[in-house]
Amino acid sequence: MEATEEHPLDWLRPRRSPGAVLRADVDLPAAELDALARAGRVVRVTDRVHLAAEAAAWRSGRAAALAAVLGPEHLARGVVGLRAAAWAHGADVDPAPVDLLVPRAVAPWRLPPGVREVTSDVPAAQVVTVAGVRLTSPARTAADVARRLPPDVAGPLVAALLARGAQVEDVLALVDQEHWPWAVRARELVRRFSRTRAPGSASSGDR
């Protein structure tokens, strides 16, 4: 039987390592991870954490990468939101910095590299858990990015989240709840992009 030569990167394939979360200077040198990212073999999550491109097609793979960024202590403290949550739900966006939404009563902690703390209460009904990582739901994530991010960034993310199952009515109700000064702009953005499907959103599911 003819022997098959193993490719040096075969271990990145899902059959060998479904999570495939790689930490700079722990699993591979940072320079090597940068080269793999340029080649499209891994996805940069933060400067210190990358994810095998095959695993990034799965929500569980993206959540595992966020878990590696945050560590267990910070996973227990808050909920991943905004850009990082949109990325975890399948949107094509740079997840860094990873925004951790924490209640107003929680004292600030020293944060890992690539993490930013945002004071915001998130009711349990607006949280979904993927691979042990708590994320804002698609509807809450869409409302948050519509309220907080520049329109040119928020619009495609809202479209991607609506394509991933967020309901327009739910998003609009959440936009109205907090009475932000720019709620009118956020409502207009949600309505406009509700008619647009984001071609760059991933087809990742609850895997």
C-alpha cells in the first residue's frame, strides 16, 4: 500500500482538531501565525489568539476562540457583545477588541490583551450560550451595534444578524428600550438593512 505524505498543516483540519484554537508563542510562534493568517489558513481573533480557518465556519469554533481570549474568570464575569458577538454569530467582521459586557455593579478587573470592558446590563432572555461562552443574542447584538457603532460598520453587521435569525421587530424593540440619543438613527439603520442580506456572513450554525 502506497504511503501518503502528511501535510505539515494537516493537524489544523477539523478531523484532527475541531476547535483548532492557536495561541501565539504557546502553540506556534507569533510570526508563524501571522504567515498562516496571510495565507488564509487561520483567522486572527486577537494578536494573541488565532483560529483555524476550517473551525471558523462553525459557531462553536468561534466561541472556543473567544473563550481562549477571555479565560474562565472573565467568561464568568460578563457576556460577549458587539463586534465579537456578531462575529461569533457568523458575521464577517474583525472581532477585536473583544467587548465583554458586565453589569454596572461589577468591579473592574485587569483585562487580557485584546479585551475591552463595557458596562451594560444584559437580561438572561437576551443571552445565548455557545460552547460554554455567553453571547448577546442575535437580536440584542444587532440592537447594540446599531446604537453604538458607526453606521458604515453597523449596517452590514445588522444585515448579517438579521440573516442569521434576528427578527426586525425584536431588534427595534430593543433599540427603543434604552432611549439612546441616537435611537432614531439606529431605527432607520435597522429598517434599511432589514432589506439587505450580508453576502459576507458565514454559514456557521450551532455546531
